[in-house]
Amino acid sequence: MFALPRWDGPFFSTALSLAKELSRANRVFYVDNPFTLKDMLAGLFTKPIRIRLVAFVFGFNQYRSIDKDNSNLINVTPHPTLPINFLPPGKVYDFFSSINNAIVRRSISSVIRDYRIKDFIYINSFNPFYFLGVDAFGPLCKIYHCVDNIAASKYYTAKHGRLLEKKMIQNFDLTLTTSQRLSEYARRLSKHVFYLPNAADFKLFQRARETAIARPREIKDVDKKIIGYIGSVDYRIDYDLLIEIATQFPEHVLLLVGPTGSNFERSGLEKFSNVISTGSKHLTELPSYVRFMDCGIIPFLCNTLTESIYPLKLNEYLAAAKPVVTTNFSPDLNEFEDVIRIASTKKEFVASLSDELRTDSEEKQLSRIKKAAGNTWEARVQEFWRIVEPYCRQAS
């Protein structure tokens, strides 16, 4: 699996979750999205660069175990590539892109040689910048994993990603998408498109119902009801809505668990005494925060980017039996309307939040858990094989 998010990146990754579940019964090589030479020099003293430095410079230790209890999941570190995203589309970009592809292709070739691999499936998860020409390696099947609207991205993925992704969808055996909107888009380019939505680590988030979990230090002394959000506090967030929540519920705490950026800093939320931001947390830490939330929220803006999102956090809240109030950002939310509240306006969001905080019950909690139990990574991998196996037989 060659994915855009790295295994040790700051954001939780759909690709890594899928890779981990696949590795329960298969050997999975999770290939790093390459650092560029610019990344390497700028971050020379940071941990992500430091632990890879020997692999970068000498080519040693390019394989790493991601999980000490799972020898089937192996990380691969390619050599650094050239920083070329600043270039406009055209022949110059294509020339240097071919050099970068050769660098990554060499890493893939090394894995196949060093581990004597004969039969394998190749998955590119949302990283069309490295096309690789994987047919030369003879994969049983090559899959593109579409997890976001690349054209609407605020970051570097949008500049070259839109055209490159189209080529990948058209040339790969099949495409798996994480939302219905992405399926609609991909089906305009290929007949071989299948919907495989995100899921949750059900067992991990069920821990949030355990009374033995201690309060995290940021909310150790909080004795008020907590309205909580887990995830990146980034450009997808409706900050006006968060301000409205903080204003309308002064007797409650608004807890934001996840990395923040310049959008958060400009929002003015830090000025509110009832707003707590924890910064980035590892996935395994999240249940301890969700445990003490009285309601989980998904305060996304409603736009072309977010309409393609199937949020991981939705099933994580539900696995922990928490009430959920969300903006109406995606049609994929409709399948959850029996267990969550979907609000189309700020006024409706505040009213729904007030109602959920007041009317939670054991019956509602059991309904949420039942819903989440059908949306696990185990279930997704079963569906993955149901979709993929016929293509493998055709390819072989």
C-alpha cells in the first residue's frame, strides 16, 4: 500500500487503518509517502526525519515494524524525492516527476526482491503523484483508494492531483471510494468503482464506556458537561458555529481534541473560558477523552470538499455510545439519521445539541453501539475481499 499519509503522521489515517486490518491475515507493506530533499533538510532535527535518516542517506534500515505485536505490517522508507510541486503542469514537471517515480519504483522493487514476493495486490491510497507504472511488477490487481475530494483540497494535493488522479482511476483495475459523492465522481471515469466507506476501531472506542479510565489532565478538574470534538481543527471546521456553541452553552465546556492551525488561531476561540483545546493526540488516547464527553459534535462546513467526507469520528462516537450532533455536510450521513441529529442551520444545531444533552438514555446508547458494530474495520475488510477477489482472478 502506497499512501499519502505516513504511518507516523500527525493525522489519523484511513489508509493505515485499512492496512492494519488487512495485515491480520496478510503481509502488508505500507510504503511511506516520500519526503522531499527540502523536507529532509528543513526537518533534520525532527523525529520523523531523524528515525529515517540512515535509510535516506545510506539505504539501510528501510524496513520498519509499525506494530511490535504484528510482524505482518511493515513500513518501507523510500529515498527522498525532488520538491517539484511548485512547478506548473507541463513537460518540466513531467520530467522531474519521472525522476521521482523512479526513486519510489526502486523502493517497490527492493521490497519485491528482498521478501521474494511473487503474488501481490497493489493499493495506491490517495497518492496519485507517483504513478509508478506498477504493471511492470505484475501485480494481481492494482487498486486506487479515493478518500477525499482532491480537487477541493486546500493543500498541495489540488495543484497536480486532479489530473493525476483521473489518470490513475482510468488506468487502474478498480477504484474504491470512501463516500457516495466520490463514487459518483469516479464512475464518470471508470466502470470499476466501488463504495467502501470508513469505519471505526470498535473495540478501542468501546473502552470509552469503561469507568476505570482516568480523566485526561486537560479536563482533570472539569465538573461541567462536556461538548466534544475529536479530529483536526482545520479548514473544514465551521468556526462561527463553534463560537455559537461556546456562547450558547457557557455553563458547559467545549472540548476540541486534535491538531490546530492558523484557522483556529484566527477564530478567537482561545478567548473563551469554556473552550479547551488539547492539540494532537494519538488514536489510542482518544477514548479517554470521549469517555467524558456528554455529546460528540461534527461541526463541518457544508461545501464541495466536505460533501465527499465520510467521517471516521462518527462511528467512533457511536461505538462509545455518545450522542452525536452534526452539520448536514454529506449525503452519507443519511444512513445514520436514526441514531444521530443532523442540523442544517446554527439554530437547529444548538437546539439539537441542547435536546441531546438533556434526553440521553440507556436505550439510545444501545442503539448507537449496535449501529457502530456494523461499521468496523473487520467488516470493511470482508467487503474489500468480496470486491477485489474477482479482479484478482481476472488478472491472474
